[in-house]
Amino acid sequence: MRLEDVGAAATLAAIAEERRRADRLRRTVDVACAWLRQARPPRHEAEAVVAFTKERVLGLFPDKEEVWRLVLAPRFARILDEFCGRGR
């Protein structure tokens, strides 16, 4: 086996792992959003679900807190306001 082949295999493995984590992130966020919309829990329960989801997301991608803040936090805030009431 040549050194280039080893490097290519390592790169393919890293890409597959990144894809697996991205898929898990998408499923985690999608399930949390769907549950919040359908269950319409009290605000404090909904906020706990969002906090748990954030922990899971940052566990998958620890260096992406800025992405959470810019993309996912506003998405969850809209869902909480629409389906769980403002501060109820």
C-alpha cells in the first residue's frame, strides 16, 4: 500500500465521519423542532428541550457555537414564540 493510498483512505474516513455527524445534527434539530411544534409544551419545558438540543449539537461540533447562535438559536426562538407562547 502506497502512502498516497493511506492518506486518501484517512481523508475518506474523515469525510464519512463528518457526514455522519452532520446527519445526526440535522436529525436532532429536526426532531426537536417537530416535537416543539406538535406537543406545544409549556415554555419552561420547551426551553429545556432547546438547551438539551444545543448540548447535543455542540457535542457533535464543539467549535460551532457561533453557527448555533446565528442559525439555530433564532430558528428555535421563532418556534418557541409561535408554538409555546412568549414567556408562558
